[in-house]
Amino acid sequence: MTRHRNVVPPPRQRERLSPFTRFSVAEWSRLREDMPLPLNEAELEELRGINERVSMEEVTRVYLALSRLLSFYVAGTQELRRRTAEFLQQPWEKVPFVIGIAGSVAVGKSTTSRILRQLLARWPNHPQVELVTTDGFLYPNAELKRRDLMRRKGFPESFDRAALLRFLADVKSGRTPVSAPVYSHLVYDVVPGERIHVDHPDILIVEGLNVLQTGLSRTGAPAVYASDYLDFSIYIDASEAVIRSWYIERFLALRELAFADPRSYFHSYAKLSDDEAVEIANGLWVNINLKNLRENIRPTRDRAELVLHKSASHRIDEVSLRKI
């Protein structure tokens, strides 16, 4: 009887078997061709998040090429929809192109989203670009407490998935105007009565921890997820150890900034010593955010069309694009 062994393919063969084509930053940068940089340093400073170190060089080498690629996807998708409507002998109306951006807490999703929004809006064929974060679709703290979910805030069950799906369905169906709830990181809660309005944009960027999730319902039947409404998806990646260090650095920075505000939900942390702050931040990372990363966020990474991998320096060091 012949025993079959698991044979690991050599590196080049593994690359051929991978659904992604991987690029170094130097290789990726060449794909921007001669595109001019439409941002200046002052504008970039406004787009950077706390503890983020995106440079003009990185915008030039990584984000310009990405905005060029996304512009091709937008134009190609709209043309396909127009041709399909023509084939079906139905009227055609431009539908917003939806981009999802996912990844761990503290990995830089918000900064990436803001930069892409600015770059994409400079393209003449899709000048109206809107950005919505899924934080607004978290259940309010009162409801999370009622459901005993405050220690699971950010996990899939802490979001009002039905409300998020209604919002995305309305956007993709061309309804206007559509609105989404607003979340305040200062008070750590959804702001009652405050909404962000989305009026039929050319592109909608949806940024959040779990936007790439998929799966089955509790009965085993296929369920609808936010990812079903995405036209293109991006995952921001880094090693666990690196993200942990960024999370702690950001916590320490917030202690000096937002936490110092008496209105802050975390105001009691403002007077912590460095050692106390690091201990609390590490506990929050290990007991909440790392669990969510391992159980729910990272398993969606390979579903993305594009993965931006970051090194410990915060700089993107590899770009992986899904093969067509």
C-alpha cells in the first residue's frame, strides 16, 4: 500500500498557485506611470491618523498607483453594467462603486481610507467620493450593556448588521439620499440623532473591522453580508506583534490627547503612569482586540482584492493584488 505524503510546493510554484500577484513597493510604484501627485504636505497632515507616519513618498509610490488601478475598476464596472442593461433592454443608471477597507484596530485603515478618498476624488470621471465607517453601525452602549457585549465591542455580534445591510442595499440600488449613523470615539458611543448623508456618490468607501466577512446563518443557510455589496476590497495587514506595539503607542498618545478631555469615555485613563497605561493597553489588546483579529478579521484577509502589508516602521512594504 502506497502512503501519500504532503509535499510542499517549491517557492516559485507556491507563487503560481497563489490567488495573488505580489509586488515590492518599487515594482508597484512603476505602475503609476507619470501621474502627478495631487496632494501637498499640509493636506496629507490633515489626513494622517494618530501615530500614523504616512509620507509623501509613500503616497507617491503606493497610493497613486492604487488610485489609478481603482479608477480603471470603476470605469470597467460601470461599462459592464451599462452593457448588461443594454443586453437586458433595461434603462441604465450609474450605481455607486463601493470599496471596502478592512483590517485590525490600530493598523491604519482610517488613514488609508482618507487618502484614497482624496486621490480618487481628483479623477475627472468620479469626482464625488464619500467615506463611511461601520463604527456608526455599532449598537449603542446601552444596548451593548443590555446584551452583555461591552467586552465584545467590535466583534461581529456588536454591530447592527441589519441596519448596515439596509444602508448598503439602498446605496447600491441608487436611492438618494441615504444616511448612516455617526460614531464618536471621544464618547465611545453612537451619537443620538446625528447622521452622515450619502447622496448618490460615484464612489463610496466603507471602512471597518469586519466588512469582508461572509459565512452561513445559524440555520446553515447562506446569509447576506456587507461584503456582498462591495465592488473592490482592500485589507491592511501587519504582524500581530507589530499591531500590538502600534495599539499601545496609540493608547499612550490618546492618553495625552483625547483622554485628557473631560467628556472622554476614557478620561479616567488620562492620569495613568506610563507603566499603568501600558499594562491596561496590553490587557485590552490581548483580551479583546487580538481575539477579534484572530477569530474574525484576519480570516477575511484572503478574500480581499488587494492586500497592503505594513512593516514595523508603519510603511507599506508589499502589495498583493488578486489575479483576475
